[in-house]
Amino acid sequence: MTVSATLAASETIAARRAAGEEVLALAFGEAGIPVHPLLGQRLARAAGQTSYGPVAGISAAREAAAGYWTRRGLTTDAEQVLLGPGSKPLLFALLSAIGGDVVIPRPAWVSYAAQAKLIGREPIRVPIPVGEGGVPDAEKLEAAVVNARAEGRDPRVVIATLPDNPTGRLASEASVKALCEAARELDLVIVADEIYRDLVFEDGQFPSPAAWAPERTVTTTALSKNYALGGWRIGAARFPSQHGPDSDLGVRLRESVRGIASEVWSSTPMPMQHAAVYAWSDPAELVERLASAQRLHGAVAGAVAEIFRSIGCDVNEPQGGFYVWPDFAPLRGLLAAKWSVGNSADLARVLLDEFGIGVLAGSAFGDDGDEGAETLTLRVAVPGIYGETDSERLAALVSREPLEMPWIADALASLRGKLEALTAA
């Protein structure tokens, strides 16, 4: 097992910068905004909380998380919630508890496939619907699961990401409903990773699988993306209801994950839980911060997508999170002739070595194409454009027109110039 591609890229870029190289860091999925002072105060006040606490999390934090989901249309009891030190260990515990093979979209966040392999399973990758992201195409999912079972494999879980990392797209309601119907027919547990839910750019109905398959959907979230608290490491999982005729799965899964948690991380850090009580309560000042974050992420992601589009890439408009997913396929011949680029890894290497732009190859997310075809996709994380200091990033965050911030305008102009040089005939 190697270091995660996202973390490895972050370390590589940091080392190059430390050596004096100028690198535009667009590889790591960090939200890139300063912590809200009131969140920092809550954490500081709880610094003396050093006890282990309950494995599932303190009741106040679980109640706050339940309220968070209830206000978003998913009625939740505190007994359905379990906390962990980030959503990533919760995901691993879930996959371990469910067992069997794991179905993931293609492309998908790097850790889904890696965690499947850690529990001894080769992931089953299913293409996303055209123009969407984050969910497997339902018809192809059914065919893949039927074929896998005919081969003696045991698919039990399918993962969805809403909105998506790496594509920046939000799956349509129709695609999510179709996924839920297929999962019910195939008896699959759905794990809905909704860590970017609060960063959807446009208002509207959010297509959570838990709305249409409540009896088999586990939903996860964390504070690392919406409030940029990645280093604080706290997440939550919402299990199917423990009441009514469909309660058995929720009870069994939560207890199994709780048992795994007790042996792996014991309990979620207490100071983080107390800060989360405040964050998941949706206080007005943090709701305002979210609105600012949505505006910043959406404006910069849209501008970056337009730059890639202007040089000839195929790019769907980002809808949430802070990622852009350009496809250089229309430029394949030019890139091969000029730079000897044959795949996305080659392309990412040329961008870093020749132009000082750090991005991740689409192949890191399983985007290897059909029947072994080489793709030319990249994942571009735009927060690296927000500024070099907290003061710059905060100014960008609170600005009504973040693209007019001089350092953001300069970074976008530099990106455009370098990409034009990359693709000049």
C-alpha cells in the first residue's frame, strides 16, 4: 500500500516549494479558508477535556449531528449517529463491517478503492452517467453486480459521493433514484459520502440517497470541507433508522462499527466533539460563513473551468465542492507530438515539471477508460488560488467579487498563460 495520491502530491509540492521552486498547488483537496474564530474559541475552551468519552460520541455532539441532518430533510435521532476522527476512518470501519466487495463510481475519490483493497477486496468500478459524477450508472451497476456474482464475488456495498470528488458534479435526482432502486433490487448497502453537501453552488433539491432508500443508506459527513477543519479530524455517520420494520440493518451496522471503533480509535477527540456541537447546530455566523465559502468556491471553480475550456478541453461546469475535471482528449494529438504525453499521468508530470502546476492525474481516481484506453483527465483543486496567507484567503472569502482580488486574478492569468503555452501548436 502506497501513500494516498492526494497526500503524496501535497508532500511533493511542499518539498518543491521548500527547495525554492514556484508551484501553483492545485492537487490537494483542502478547502483553503481560515478557521472561523468562534470555532477556534470553542475548541480552546474544550482543551481541558481529556477523557476518552463514549465510543459513539458524546450525546450533545450526536444530537447536534442529528439536528444537522434533520434540518436538511433527513429526520434523524441521536441514536442513529456515530462519530469518528474524520469521515475516512468511519468509511473504513463501515466497509469492514459490511464486508464483501465494494462497488465504486468511475472516476471516484482515491481512498475508496484503496480502502477496499485494505480489507482484501478488489473494487468493482462502474462508469458514472454521462455528464454527471459521484454515482455509478444504474444499468451498468446492475450488469456489473450480476456478472461479479456469477464469477463468485460478493458485492454488498455501493458508494456514492454527493457532490462529487473528483468531477465537481452533483448527480441528478433521476440518477440517484435509479441507484436506490438498483441497490434495493440487488440488496446492496449504499454509503453516501456527503462531505461536500454544504458546498453546492446553486439552491435546489439535494438528491440524498437516504431520501429514497432510507432502510439501506448510511450517510457520512465531516467538518473538513464546509468549515475547512481538515486537520481537526471529526466526522459523523448516520445509520438507517433503528425503529420500524426496516430497523435491523441500522442496528447491526452501527453496533458493528461501534465495535470496530472501540478497537481502532477508542473515541473521537473530546475537544473536537465540543467544537462540533457548535458547528453542527448551524449558528447564524457559520451559516453566513458557508454562504461565503460557496460563493468563493463557485466563482473560482467556474473561472478555472472556463480557462481549461478556452484551450480546447472538454469540461463540465462545476456544481459543488472545489474541483474541476478537464478532459484533454480533444488535444491528444498535439500533446503527444509536442510533449510525448500518452496518458493522464504523463500530462500531470509535464504540467508540474515544465510549468510548475501541481494537479492530479485522472488515473489516480480510476479513470483509465474502457478496455484499457488511456484517458487524459485531470483533477484540479482550486483553493490553491485563494491566496498564500490567511489574510489573503480571508479577504477572498468575504469579498462579493473574489475574482477581482489581485492575487486571484494574477493566479488565474498565470494558469491561463501556462496552459496556452502547453497547448500552443
